[in-house]
Amino acid sequence: MEVLVRVRILSHSELDKKVYQRLEAGLAEVFPRIRITLDDREHSPPPSCFDRSRGQYNSTLILQFLRSSVERGENERMLAVESVDLYAGHLNFVFGEADPDIGIAVVSTHRLRPEFYGEASNPELLLSRLVKEAVHELGHTFRLGHCPDQTCVMHFSNSILDTDLKAPHFCPRCRFRLGLRDRYI
């Protein structure tokens, strides 16, 4: 039985196709036994996901939208890549969110961009951050929780500095837990 991870672009992203292909390669490196495909049809989250008072999109509502509008196979995971600013629950912002019960995750490039922090554009840094957050959210779809190891990709990122500290892969403890939870990886 094969697990499928589909990378899907939800909104008119500023990233070109080469970045998504490199994201695909980065995910394949961490998840070598999972087939990863790129679905480059662009979609926008429904207006109901946007909170005008915050000027942000509710990532939980985006996950609900994906659940109801996108067909997935039994062993399929989906990662939606967004370019809008996200928040969830009581948090001021999130880099992404996942729903392990449905195997769907969303990440946003909005706060991963160096320009957001007043720095010069750096495509390599953006890609590094995007891979880390994508692996992190996909880890949640395999029911991994947050890890106390600050260098583990499953460590919670409270700021971009936390993301920059993380490695793009799982620590030995999480790798072990992942192996116990899903024999397909």
C-alpha cells in the first residue's frame, strides 16, 4: 500500500514552479518512501476564511474547506501551500496547521519570507523555511506531536528564529515514533 502526499497550491502564490519542485525534492528527501506529486492548479481560499478584523486567514477554516472540497484517497496526505497570513485559535499567527484526523495540512509563505522581517529577499532561506514547516505539518498528519528538541523539525515554532534553528528532518526520537506509527514511511 502506498502513501501519497500531494502538494497543492491554493492561492496565487508568488513562488515559481521551480520553488515548488525544490519543495517536492526536499519532502522526498525526508519522506523517501512516500510518493509526492505537485498539483499546480491555483485556487483561492473562500472569503469565509478571511477575518477582516485581523487581516488574516483562519487556517482551521482553510483545513475545513479542503476537507469538504478536495477528494483524497485513503492513504493520501495533502499539503496546501498558501501565500496569505494565517492564524489559528488564540494564536497571533501560525506558519501552518494540520489536521491529523483527515491528513491535511496547510503552510503559508507569508511569514517565512525574509522581507516580512525587513530583510533582503533570500530565495534559499525562504525555501529552507518552507521545507521545514512543510515537513513539520506533514509530521502532524502522521500524528507526531511537538518535540522538546529545539533542532527537531517537530519543535514548535513560536517565531521565525525557532524555524531557523530547526533541522529539516526528524530527530531520532521522532523518527522512531514515526516508524512505529506508520510503516509506509
